Amino acid sequence: MNHNTPLSPRPSHHLATGTGRRVLTHTQLRAHGVSAVEAGEQCRPGGPWRQLLPGVVLLHPGPPTSEERLHAVLLYAARERTVSVPVQPGGDEPPASPYGEAMITGLAALTLHGFTSAPPLPSQETFDVLVPRLRRLRSTGCARIVRAAALPVPEQVTGLPVAPVPRALADAVAGVKDAVVVRRLLTEAVRGGHCEPAAVVRELTAAKLLNRPHVVHAVDSLLAEGRALAESRLYRMVREYGLPDPCWNVDLRLPGGPRLGGLDAYWPEQAVAVELDTRAPRPGGRPEDDAEWVEHTRKREHLERLGITVVHITPRKLRDAAEQQAVVVRTALMASADRDPAAYVVVLPR
């Protein structure tokens, strides 16, 4: 096709199927020999094409599908950087992404990640698209531009670049004022195994959203949900990998003395303890300045001075490497025979 070739009333086959979809930018159309003037003619009222967003054309006259809208939003966000690179004969390099650095975020990203508490794509009027902060773009039509100084590494979901769940959650929560919806989204993130609470809190902190009361309340529920889930995984790890039964959820005290602190699991004969590290970063401060973190470190050092081995396990390690964590605990139990006896402590239910 060249500029002198008349266009048929319907888009040609290679335009409709060559990219696997029927949404193209003006730059991509020019690479197929269709000028901006010719594209404009095709997009006139009653014509065979539609302009979905500035510089982005739908190659059929009907309403776009959700997939086509997603592609259009990504192409719009990347269109200024979309270039046509000829395929080199015998080249092994994969083609560059037509979306550049842009990625879907917010509620649409959560829907793509499989969140049942996020609205279905057809009901979402706009889709959030994450771009570098210095991109000169404006929100328009079904595209809402979200900027970030540092972009996360996108995940590929149904062939689309999608922000990781923690970042998508932060962008979604930024635009949701309903406390119930926010709580459902955050709870599903943990309950559904999409991510750990600490990752969510970090993103919410970076987005300066923890000054909103309804978000703070939702985070409290999120942390409680994450704690319960981590405890369940710890029980399962002990059972499935044949570890001896510990004393669960106990407080340790010195005889006639002060409380030493609570532990999630304790093997008195071996003086080995497991503590779930479910702490989450607090807004505006370093871990070493946070009272909870300081107390956590103090307790661990005190127990170890008494001869008690403390194994710290994060929820993420329990989720992704339970067998490895079971080996760590088993090794600590076996090594107790080579250590000096620990101080006598009183074990009480927590």
C-alpha cells in the first residue's frame, strides 16, 4: 500500500490482523502507508474507523471492547515514543514493546490481576495508565494518566504490561473514597495471596495516602488479615514437614521476673523459638526510629543472651519457600544439643 492506493471502505486484512488487534496509532498507520489525512477521512462520522484517543484509531466502526480500550490507553501513553523499526533479515532480537514504559495500573490492573472486589472492565469508564513523571501527557477520554518518578517492573497479564499489585492498589486507593471498597481491596490483596501487607503499606506510604482515616482503618484490617494468614501458613509448615509440635502462641517470663515477650512457636526442650516478622513500615520514619522495631530488636537480643535461639520468618518466605524455612527450624532444633543449656524460663499462654 502507498499514499496513492485508494482505501477500501473496510480496513485491509493486514491492518486488522497484523498486530493481533484492531487498534493502531497514526505512526503505525503511516508505517502501513496510511497518511494522517487518509486516517482522518476514515474516522469521519459514519466512516469505517473511529478515533478512540488522540493519535489512536479503532479500525472498525462499532463500540470498542474492553481489550481494545486497554490497548488504546497504552498506545496513547506511548505514542510519542512509538517508532517503526524495520525487521532485520535473520535478526534474533524480539520486537520492542509498542507500549514503551507505559503500564496499566489502578482498578483496571487489579481486575486484570483477578481481584473479584474490583469492578469488571466494561463498567470502568476510565483506565489508569502509569507513565514516567516527565512525560508530557494529559488525561483524556478513557485514559487517566498517573505519573511516577520511578516505575515498577510491569507484569505481563493477558499480553499487557500491568503494574504489580502493591503499586496498582496504591493508585486505585488514591481514587476511591468509599472506606468499604478500600478495605475489600486491601483485604483481598492479602487473602488472595497477591502480595504481603508490608509491600502494600510501603506503596501507600510512598503515595502519602496514610493521612486519610479510611485508609488507615483499612490498613489496620490488612495487617490483622496478614497476621492471621501467616500464622495459618506456619501451622501448615510444621505439620507438612514433620517438625515436632511446639507450644503455640506463648509468653515467656523469667521466674519471678519480667515478661520477656510473646512468641508464635516455642520448643522448650531445645530452647528454640519462631517469631513471625509481620511488622510493616510506618509512615515518615526509619525502622530504627520506630518504637515497635526497637522493641522487637531488644526482645530478640535479650532472648539470645538467655540462650534461646530465635528464628525470624517473614510471611513472604512462608508463602514462597516454606520447605526452606522448615529446614532452618529443624537445623536450629538439632543444633540445640551442641549448645550450653538455656536459662530457665516460664512458658505461659499468650
